[in-house]
Amino acid sequence: MSPRFTLDPFIEQYAHRTSSMLSSQIRDLLAVTARPDIISMAGGLPFTQAFDPEVILRTVRRVLEEDYAAALQYGPTDGYAPLKHSLVEVMREEGTVCFPEDIMITNGAQQGLEIITKIFINPGDHIIVEAPSYVGALNSFQSYQPRIHAVDMDEAGMIIDRLRVMLRELDAGGNHVKFIYTIPNFQNPAGITLSTERRAQLIEAARDYDCLIVEDNPYGLLRFEGTAGPTLRSMDRERVIYLGTLSKIFSAGMRIGWIAAPHPILNKLLLAKQSADLCTSSFTQRIAHIYFSEEDWRGQVRRLLEIYRNRCHAMLSAMDEHLSGLAEWTRPEGGFFLWASLPDYVNTSEMLASAIGMKVAYVPGSGFFPGEGGENCMRLNYSYADDEMAEEGIKRLAKVIKREVSLAKALGLDKRS
């Protein structure tokens, strides 16, 4: 019997779980969208040019002058203790009481997602996410082969009545849900915020069915309109695993995130991190500590908010002008993203090549669902493009969509929706 032909000669050597590992559509797009002639609304890049380089240089010099040897050395797995104290202050800005001993520092929030999944999920276990949900979380989850159930959202976030129906049906079948994953503030990709009323309902549902909540909160301090709701962690310290990051308010390149969790869970997470990377960079942790303890980081966040508010409004204004009647979209009060829905007969994955041809890029919606869904949707990022780029980008995108809609109508596809 001749060996099975494959482009990968090592296919039989891999663990079964690798079949569940999927490439991120966003990462796949970066090579294309990095071209200077393309207006990209695809990435989720913070506007790092807003930072004064002299401030960063000053903090780096302090680190090297005060204790360069320790900064270049290994550190404790749970993180640099002074930085933990600084992160407690960051969490306090959102009204969340936390203590340094509740925190473990990670290589970005993405590592936090990975090791949370690692300690909780066996193949076939049940977890619940929002629909749509963050593609980086979905990729981490799927690599451990759980059964992922998605709950629809509306303008107030996850629809808790539907969550309860799902929990009840799973429980009746003898299936326990390990955790519910949510991004309650300016959700990625939808830009939607979970209402205060629904936050309480979510906590209550999790208590009733004895499941944990993973609260991913990268954008909480980036509210430029409206009133903030309480963090889920502040509402239930024993049931909520909190994920934070400095990527959106300081530096994505320094790769500093953290987990705040009940101590028994934190102990397991510590073991998982030890086997992954031993420790987060001592050097970047010290830079972050000096920045958040001695620099005007709150003032910098206010400056970022002004930039993001203006850019969000510019994109929304351009959409009102060029996309009315062609699409519907969310109107975020903070964060980086909005979510646009086109007619059901438009497939945004198939349309992307035409958009790239028009030198504009977005992320197709289907990648944000664990199964089917989002085929007619797209995520748009407003944090990086300036007002002029947003106007031109939406204008180009409108031309692509109009062409797609006209073609569909000519073929009679619009009558199938």
C-alpha cells in the first residue's frame, strides 16, 4: 500500500489537537494590509504614536540605571511584585478592588486566555461565548477541543434569556458548562457594551448553574462616551476570572497582561505558566512599573480617549454619508471596533478580494463565530486610521459594497435572503 500523499510529511506525528488549530484571519491579513497603498480598517492596533518617546526613554534609563542586572535576569513566574501594586491601581480606576496577591502577570492577555483554557478544558467540555466573539479567544479554545456554544447579542450585550435557555438545556442533558467567556466593555469585534442590568443577570445565571465567568477587559479604560458599568470581577470575586492588559493603554509590544483570580485557580495557572515560559520579561515589567507609578499615565489615557473619540466619530460620519441603506452598524462608546452587517446575500469573505483591489481592508465576520455565522458581517477598526483615511476608506468600501449588491440583484440572489 503506497503512503498517503500529503504536503506535510509530518502529518502523522502531530497531536490530534493540532487539527483544531486555526490561523487567525486578522493575522493572515496583516501581510496585505501592511502595504502603504492600502487603507486598513482590519487590525486592532493602538495608536502608539500618541506617546511621547522621551517618556519611554526616561523610564528605560531609570530601569537600566537603578538595577540593570535584575532587569536582564529571570524573574518570579507570578510577576514583578512592584508592578502588581501598580496594576492594583489600574484596576481601581474602574472601581475594582484587587490585591497584589490576587494577580499573576502574563505575556499579554492572550497568554492568559491560553493558560486558562489549558487548566480547565478537556476535549468535549462545554463553554459558552458571545456571538460574535474575539477570534484570538476562539482559536485558543478550539485548540483544546471543547464544545463551544454561542449566545447572540443585541445592543445591550449578551442576551441573558437565551443564555439561560442554553444553560438549562445543557444541564438537562447532564452537560456542565466550565465557563462563560465575555468581553463586557466595547466588545471585540462588535463594539457593544454589556448593560449593568445584564451584568447582574449574568452573574446570577453563572451562580445558578455553578459555572465560572472569564471576564476579558482590554478596553475598559477606553470609554470616551456614556457611563461605565461595574466590572464583573467587582461583582463576584470568587466566580470571575479577570483578564487585563497594558497593550491598549501603554504598549502592545511590551506584552504585559495579567490575571486576577481566586487563589486556588491562580495556583493552577502559575503551574501552567511555568511550563510555558518560566516568567514574563523582567525588563518590560520594570519599565511598566516605573511608567504607571511615576508618569502621568491617566493623562495619557485621556489624550488617547480624545484621539479615539474623534476617529470613531469620523468613521461613523463617513458611514452615515456613504453606507446608509447598504448596511447597519453598531455605535461604540469606547474601544477600537464597530461591527457592520450587510444584506444577507453579501458574503464579506468573498468580497474581501474586491476590497483589497480597491485598496481598502476589513476583517470578514465569519472568523468571529465558532461555527456558522457572520458571513454578511465585517469588523471595522477606527483606532489607527486618522479622520481623512477613515473617510476615504469608507468611501472605497461603499463602492465595493454597491458593486456587490448590484451584482447580486442582477443575478437574483437578493431574493433568496
